[in-house]
Amino acid sequence: MPQPDTTAAPTDSSTYREYILDVRIVERTTGDGDTRYRFEAPDHQGIEFADPEMATLYADVYFDVNGFQEAGTGDRGVPPTVIQAGRDTLVAYFLTQDGVDVHWAASFYGEKPEKIERYVSRVSKRSKKIREGAKERGHA
């Protein structure tokens, strides 16, 4: 599972991607020379990823469901908001978890990998529209 915290001290950090409503992904290099990507949002404990694409997908899921909090869901739990959002959002969320890839999700849902990729694409497009709409209404 992506890590809520890391033990290696940061040596260098910068904003990898900035979103509306004080949501961002911070890229940092740890003391061991690894690069990590931390998703940060108000009222969210934050979570780190080794892969920037997974951090970005996590942000897409976050916006798709209007935010969520993982605290208290346990190591293998899924936030109820994500579960209620529908199959495509749930699949995208699963893909942000360690050990889950397109092929695992396809097998789990009995679908072809191409369909899983379409689910992810829909979530990404929806979250982009949500962010654009919020900007148009003055939420920066």
C-alpha cells in the first residue's frame, strides 16, 4: 500500500503538480536518493508514492469523489466515498495501491486490460472537468 509516511529524511523537495483548493503533489528526494511523490490536501493525512503517475491518478480519484479521507479505513480498507462512486473510480483507486496493476484489476473484474484503461481514462477526464469547473467558479 502507498505509504502515509516515510522514514528517510527529505533532502530536496519541490511541487510536482499543483491543483485547486490547496491540493498538490510534492516531489522529494529522500536521504537514500529515492524520489517520492506525496499527495497533500487539506484534511487528508497525505500519502506517498514511488511513481508520479500513481500520485496523479490518486489526485484524480480524490477530485472525482470530491475528496476523501483514508484514515481509519485500515490497511486494506477502501474509503466509503470511493466505493459509492462507481466501478471506474474504484478501479482507479485500486490501481494506486501497491501490487495492483492493470492486469490484476482486469482479472479481478473479469474484464480485458483495455477496459480497465478506459475506466481510468474516464476518471481522469471527469476529474479534469471538475477542476476546470471549480476554477471557473472562482475556486483556486
